[in-house]
Amino acid sequence: MGFAVHVAREMGIPGYLFFTPSACGLLAYLNFDQLVKRGYVPFKDESCFTNGYLDTRLDWVAGMIAGVRLRDFPTFIRTTDADDVMVTINIKQSELDAPAADGILLNTFDDLERAALDAILARLPNTFTVGPLGPEVSPASYLPSLTSSLWKGADRGAAGLAGHADGAVLYVNFGSITVMTREQIGEFARGLAAAGSPFLWVVRPDMVTNCRYACEEWGVGVEMAREAGRREVEAAVKELMGGGERAAAMRRRASEWKEKAAAAVAPGGSSQRNLESFVAEIARVKR
């Protein structure tokens, strides 16, 4: 809906954009234009999907995780069509809409994505981090009606957690927009069942940029191939939920990030301060 900022400008009213992806996700979109100009996208032909081309490193992308690869970018880039609609839309939002906005709001917090945020701020200096949104760590008074979920009833599975010890339930979530095949869902379900751990599964696909960060930057996940079968799923779950050193380290990291997230939205926290700055800015414009 980025076109709305141009309408706002024509009408002389402030226009801000709220981006629901992570900062690393937004930064990836902000580099779509360069991927096209440098000849990485569109792909030459369909062999690029399987011949190792997706492992091409993009060390020139400022602010992203070291060794970032084509496969770590949102899957919209995986096209052979020079006029691909989603690539075109995302370039427009990044190159025309976002710079025209009076400001950008992001559902993340400073400690989680500092390098990516610095790169975003270099291009979009009036960016406010106001996350994380949602009741998991935010107090009830913190933007209670605002969420980044694209779906209704996103909290219905919470009741199933009752009776389980802390850290005993595996949370499985694949995001909001990509579609999985029936075969992929079946393989994943069988792998989860074979692993033997209780799980809460929100059946929506994920964003690959978040995956790379969760596994390597934030240290809270295990990466699997896009075409992983039930055995790979089972092995990953057992590694994540088991009693080994890596599983313990991931639990510690998850707990640390939770504490930092809660601190960000608490009174005096970075996101709380950014929200107050945003409100003050809007108030000045209204006068």
C-alpha cells in the first residue's frame, strides 16, 4: 500500500509506512534494485534454481549478515521473468514509496538487528523501531490493537500450551505469505510426529532471510533445506529440543533475546522511546 504516501503528500498530510518484516527482511527488499542492476536477477534460466547459483555470495550488501547469499533473500527474486510482478512491486516500494514517506515504522528492536538498522537508517533516516508487537513480551498497554500478523485468530493455539513445562513445546511457524505443497506439509508433519516432542504448529511458510538470521546471527534455530523430508525434520527437531550442548545454547539465547525484547518495549526502553518520538513528531505536524 505504499502508494498511499504519494496521496498523502498531494493532500499535504503526513504519511508513514509500517513495514511488518524484520529489519533484515526490509534491508533485503531495499537491495532488490541492485540485484537487478548488477545482473543477479532475473535468473538466466531455470537451472539456476538447482545448480548452486543460489549459493552466490553477495558481500557487497552493506548491513547484512556476513556471507549472505542469494538464497537468503526473499524468494520473490527466484524468477526468470524480467518483468516479474513481485520484483517490480518491491523495487517500487523500496525506491519510490519508502523514500517519499515522512517516516518508517518497523516491528523490531535495536539490540536485535543493529547492523541492518544502521544500513536502513543510512537510506531512510526517519525510521522508528517500535517492536516487538504482540502480547508475548509487550505489556498490555503497549499498542494493544497493533500487530504484524496478517491473519485472524493467531492466538487460538495458546490454550494448548497449558500443562507443559517451560521450553518443552516446539513452536513451528512458517510466516504469512508463501504456500507449501501438500507433499511438503505431509513430510513436515511426519517428521514432527517422529521426533516425539509436543509442538504447536502455525501452518504458514517463512521468510528465508529471517531463517538465516535466526540460525546464525541470533543463535536460536536450526536451518533445513527447502526440500527437507521427514527424516531431516525429525533430526532437526531432536537437535533443537534435545539435551545436547547446542540445544542448551539455543535455549539460553532465546531467553536472552526475550529479556531484551521485553526491555525494549518497557518504559524507558528503546522501542518505547522511539514510539514516543514518533507520536511527538505527529503532534508537531498536526499543530
